[in-house]
Amino acid sequence: MSISFVLNGKSTTLDADPNMPLLWAVREVVGLPGTKFGCGMALCGACTVHLDGQAIRSCVMPLSAVAGRQVTTIEGLQSKPAKAVQAAWIALQVPQCGYCQSGQVMSATALLENNAAPTDADIDAAMSGNICRCATYSRIRAAIHAAAQSVKA
Amino acid sequence: MTHDTLTRAPRQPTRRAFLKGAGSATAMALTIGFEWAASTRRAGAITAPVAGAPFAPNAFLRIGADDSVTVIAKHVEMGQGAYTGIATIVAEELDADWSRVRVESAPADAKRYANLAFGTIQGTGGSSAMANSWMQLREAGGKARAMLLAAAAKQWHLPVAELTVDNGIVHHAASKRQATFGSLVKTAASLPVPEKVTLKDPKEFALIGHRAPRVDVPAKVDGSAQFTLDVVLPGMLVALIKRPPLFGATVKSFDAAPANAIPGVVKVVQVPRGVAVVAKSFWAAKQGRDALMVEWDDTSAEKRGSGALMDEYRRLAEQPASAARTEGDAAQAIAKAARRVSASYEFPFLAHAPMEPLDAVVKLGASSCEIWAGDQFQTIDQANAAKTAGLDPQQVSIHTLYAGGSFGRRANTVSDYIVEAVSIAKAYGADGTPIKLQWTREDDLHGGMYRPMYFHTLEAGLTEKGELSGWRHVIVGQSIMADTLFAPMIKNGIDPTSVEGAASIAYAIPNISVALSTIKTGVPILWWRVVGSSHTVFAVEAFIDEVAHAAGEDPFTYRRKLLEHEPRMKAVLELAAEKAGWSNGPMPKGKGRGIAVAEAFKTFVAQVAEVSVDETGHVTVDRVVCAVDCGTPINPDIITAQMEGGIGFGLGAVLYGSITLKDGHVEQDNFNSYRVLRMNEMPTVEVHIVPSTEAPTGVGEPGVAPVGPAVANAIFAATGTRIHVLPFPKPGVA
């Protein structure tokens, strides 16, 4: 069955099992490996992508559910907040093993795209679904604040 | 009492020291077992120079005609910063331009790339990457620098003494001549490697001790960093294994038909660990595995629950045990003491749960086996893969990729996930088809190789004045090293990884007895970040807090008095207390401050935790102040990051971490039932690094050890309640 949607700004049609999670469609059918598999149950956030501008867990999102919609993966980040997040991640040396960081960057970007000046409570609410076993949380928090500042400036 | 009797005997060697000093029997066993594992590949070896060829003066460094500096890492990068640390040491002595430095992973080759702390094994663990590489890589960089200087001197017909190197460029100040490294590689490659080289005075360090940015960060921010999950090879298939529901069960029979009916499933094969579904995609393999019907033979499986196991451990704690450390007569001292304190502590099985579920890609042919993995024990995995495939180790090559976390999980002597992948490729036909074995999170949590369960019982005797006169500590649990190639390190019944942090207790106590009872169960176990100190330090530091309280003394000053003979440990304790404002006195109602100190892998760490406990008993860890002495700080920012991360990792474990068994079945499936620390639970962390010119020691693990007891002691300060069973009780749960 073929399903059409917009992936990273490009019209995309995939001939794949409509029940296949978006995560695996993006990774194995399209060939974009930045989005990661961590739990398969929307419990860890490693697979976070944007669906119509909102952070969602692609490991539980059936491909059929994204038909006609806009999907953005780490490879397609373009917005000013996204670039600010990535720059802050480098400036504050956030990643350790790095495996969860695509998902962290996607969640942080969605947060800043919807809230230009998040409080610590906003950060907790937006980021607590993204597990980092290296526990880079302090730096993630600081980097989100730094990115928010740089977007404002 | 003389000063001498207060001075404790030489410590039990740490695991690292054991591995390095290696009781000669161990060293020999490891050498015999793995010497033949050396690869025949000679990448990076000296070859005759040809035009445009890189300059490769040793196994760790290659300099290109384009000025690129490639450092070859013998250690895996799993988040701990090893690649950056390794590159920093080489680049420092080389005086390289940091922006031109790249890192690539070394092939599996024990001859060139052994971890010098492990004897003849190439691998990463025990927080040893920097410690064992320090002099090796300083010399590698320094010798290359000397050869580049000699090459410039030769090209310019000038004395070497008149030349200097800065940021990848050789200068002659008087004539204002300069040459980049790249322009010198051809001449340098023709020169002999010097026997000796004068290394830098640490005062001249420009990278070491500074905050060189991590080499792996940019690729880990834009999704381009390559993990094993991301390996794609032409014709590659994906495999999942259905494993038995009980440890020790085996396949009785299976029906592949329902799996074969799933579109994309290519083949169903039986392997020693279960039944594998090989498919064209993860999704097909997953659906195929869900459909597969397997009947298991659980005749010899472990069917006990973790409660029954702990009951047995408790019983064993009353029985005679093997002595790990004996000084004076602890039993008599405690019997005669004016006051006695006792407590027991229970520790659960813990999963490593790295973010990247275990995975490996294997391309097995008739006479070769190529492996891609976030490999932590390269030459052990090479040997095990070879044995599984029926090949010689030289026919097995390993591409070590970034590991999406490990915390010890990928460092196991049976190479479980690698062997599984090879066994699937073999059962599939060993026809050169690349196969990626993928574990799911459920596979990870059900898959064993846990930090063992332990039971500790402690007893102390105090004098009238509250001084410690005797200390008795009994540990019960499984041995990590038993039945592995590390078994020769078990001496007189003591697996050093079971007692490190307890037998090595640093406090000055005249009578000490530390003993170990080792038990066998059917649950596969493994080291977990900071190994023995993940439980021993909790027991020691929670108990010494109870002792200080019984003595009516402040827990910081009580510890400090017992550490007069341990300047580095005492210094981190004092630094953490000072920075945390310990002398400000008790905190307001509902809040508490606790302290703990540890030595792990020769690194000293002290932490002060501050907690808030609300009326319902809910604990919030507000702040952790950490002081660390790891010798010469190679990269202060990475040291800070490892302390922050170690605190978060250790905190998640004591708050929530527990793998439990019911009738042999693991009760946790995913991150909903195996809780780990999340963003909203991360305390503010402050890290203070002790300036030092001692040889560097590791930072990947030691920061994990003190956080649990520091928080438990803080909870006591806030509530008057001691914690004796891990993980911490949940509010409202008795």
C-alpha cells in the first residue's frame, strides 16, 4: 500500500506496510538513520520526530497515520530554534554516548518552536519523556535556556 | 595504641590493580588464552614511504600530507569521552592543531592495542582508558613530534634545537621559516623512530587540563554519528531472537510456519540461545518473532524468585565466609565494645539498560568473519566469534563503532550478543550475507547479565568515647568472575569485584573483618558501572553514618578523623563539605544533607546531597556537590560531565532500579517497569576537581558510587529514617 506525506519538506510516497511504525519506515525504507530505536513503546523518546510541528514518538506511530501530514526528522531540521538548539548542544558539550540526542534535540526544538522562553517547569514537562542513560540532563536544561536566549537575541 | 596499629594494612588491590599486577597466574592465563588473538592486519604500521602516503610512526597516529592528524583509539567511545581523552594526550605531546585531529577506532589486535591494565586483552573497562594510555600515548605523540622536528631540520639544514612546534606548524624563529606537519610527512617517514623522547613538563600543557571540545559531539547533535543500529550493507538482513522465558531453558521444539507467513521473513533458524527470525527489515523480523511458536524445555532452568534468593543470602550471611581482609580481632573487639551498632543492606539485580539496545552486524563467509559493533572487549569478542564460526581469530575482524551506552553490558567474557549474531549467520548458511542482530528493550531487560543481587551485614563496636574499635562486614552474592576467563583472579574464595570498596575500606579502624560468601544461581550476571563499589560503597558509607550518629558525632567530622592517614580521600571529603556549606549546620525542617566518600579505580570522589522530603514521604534530590581527585585532569569538562552523568545514573538506580524474578520470570519489560532517572528528577550538580599532578585515573565510573549513600544519609537527616533495602521505598509503600 502506498502512503504519501511530506518528509523533511519533500513529498514522499512509500510503498510499505501501513502498520509499520514511522520509525522503521524512516530508518529502513527511506534510509534516514538519525532517528533512533530505544524502547518501541513511546517510553524513552529516542525516536522523537515532529509531526505537523509537534514532537511525537515515531516508534508507535503507524505509517498510515502520517498520510498527508508533515514529518520532520533530525536530518530535516531547518528552523531558527532548531539551529540554536544544535549550536547550544555543541557549546555546552551536551552529548555523551549520543544515542538519545537526536530525540533530545527534536523534543527541545519542538519546545522552543512553541514556547520562546521556557521555564524549568516547561522544560521538565517537555523533556521528561526523553530518557538519557548517560544523564546529560543538567546540560540539556542549560542548553535549552541558552538556545532560547540566542533565538531572542 | 600506637600510630602503627591505626595505620591500616596495605589495601586489597583494586580490580584494576589486580588486572594490571595480575597475579602471575592470571597474567599467564590471559596471555596463553589470548596471545593468538592478535590480528594480522597491519593498518597504521610503518611502511615504505610513497608519495602522498601518510606518516604513521606508531600504531596510534597517522599524519597526512593534507595536515590531517588521525589518532587511532584502542578504546571504545561509549559516552565516557575516551576518544577525546586519547586524542588529547597524543595531540598534546605532538603539539598538533586540535581542529585537525580526528579519531578512528583500532582493529582488534591484542599485540598493538591491549589495554595495559588488562594484560594482553584489548578492551575497555574499570575506568582504565586514560590511566593505561597515559604514558603510551604521550610517548607516541612525543616521538612523532621529534621526528617531524628532525624532518624540518633535515629539509632546512638547521639544528633541531633552533626549531619549535606550535599548533601543527614547525617554526624557525630566526629565519621566520615555517612548515606544516603535512609538508614534513614524507621526510619524517624516512627517519628512524627515536628510542627515547623527552616529554613535556606538565606546566607546558596546552590541551591537557584545558577544555578541548569533544571530537564526537558535532556528529551526535545532527544525527550523523554512526552506531551499530545505523549500519547498512548491501543485501543485509535483520534478525531477532526468541529467547527462553526462563534462564537456563532450552528449545524443545518450534513451529516456524506462522513466522514464515509474515511478508519479509526470509528464514527461521535455531541457534544455541533460541530461535532466530531473519528478515528483510526490523519490522518483518519483529512480526515474525511475535508469530513464532516455540516450546521450551525448562528442566534445568532457574525457577526461584528473587525473594527466595534473598532469603537464602540472608541465611548464608550467618554461616562462615571467606576472609577478604582481617586485621586484629573484630569479633572480640565488638564483643567487648561499650556500644554496638549493626545493620544489613539488600541490593537488587540491576540492568545496564544502555539506550542503544544490544546489536551487532556480522558478515560471515567460508573463511572470514567481519563484525560491526559498539565493541567493549575486542579481542575476547574476536576469540569467541572465531570459536562460534569455526574460524581462527585472525580471520575475524572487528569494526568498533560508537556504542550507545554500555555501562559494562558490552564487556562480557561470553560475548553474548556477538556470539548470537555469529551463530545466526552460521545457521543461515555462512554465505557472506550480512546479518544485523537487533535486541529490543524487552530483550535487554529480560536478557540477564545483571549487576548481581547482594546482601550485606555490618556490625561495629564503639568505645565509650564513640571511637570505632571493631568493624565486621559480611557480603553475600554471586561472583562476576567465577566461570569466566577472569576466574584465576579469584584467590582464596575472594572475587575481588565482590569486595572492592569494602575490603579496601579506608577508615582507620584497629580491628577489621571483611568476609565474602559466594553463591551460584541460574541468573547470568555481569559487572555494572563502578562494579563492586555500586553496592559496597553504599553499605560502608550508609553504615559509617549510622556509627557516627550512634557516637553522637557529625558524620563529616567523624569520617575526617578516620581519614587522617589518607590525604587524597580526606581532601575530597573536605572539599565537598566546604563547597556544600556543610558547616552552615542543619537544614530547615523537611530538608536534609548527607555525605559520602569513596575510592574507586584509584579515583577519589566525595559527594554531599541535599534532599527535600514532603509530608507524603516523597523525596526530591535538590542538589549534589561533588569533589573529585582523578590525578592530572586531562579534560576538566569531560570529568565534570562524567561526575554529572554518574550521579544521575547512580541516583536512578537507588531510587528505582530493580530487576525482580517471580518463579524465575523477569518481571520488568521496558522503561515503564524498569524506571530510570528522568529530566525532572535530575538534581543540580556542582563538580569541583582537585588540582593534581599525579598520574591520571579514570572518571567514567567512580562518580556513581557515593551518590546513593549520600542521598540515603540526607534522607536520614531529614526524616530520621534509615534505608536498608534498595531501591528506596516508594511513598505510601511499606
